[in-house]
Amino acid sequence: MPDRRPLSQPDAHARALAWLDHRHHLARELVAALLATVPAPAVACALEQLTTGQLHLLALQLAHAAGLEVDLHAGTIGPTTTTTGRRPR
């Protein structure tokens, strides 16, 4: 029979963080699998349900993962600039 004693604050915190990390991993894997298999019109329909802020965040995260720079105000995408502010050649 499992031990039913209350968890200490640090143990409860660690357990909650582990649970959240696991849920994040499952959600990430599900989204990646769906993006790879769902037809583009269905993806577009799902993206329409997101707020502007969520779309901006998604765009920035995708661009960063791909090594691209996004200007949300101009709507442009390009390679990440160097520390000098110039685009790499």
C-alpha cells in the first residue's frame, strides 16, 4: 500500500514541476506530430483560433528555432543578424 503521508513543501513543488514538465513534453510532441500530418488548410483553420499575441509568440519561436529573424511590425523574415547588426553573408 502506498505511503499516504503529506509531502513536504519542497517535495510537493518538485512533483508539481515534474508533472508540468511531462505535460509540456506530451503537448509539444502532439503538436509536432499534428503539424507534420494535418493538411495545411486545417492548420490554417487552427491558427485562426489563436490570439494575435499567441500567433506572434509562435512566429518568434519558430523563427528562432530555424535561425531566422522576424520583424513583426514589417512582416519580414530573414537570416539572423550578427552582433554588428549586419546580416551574415
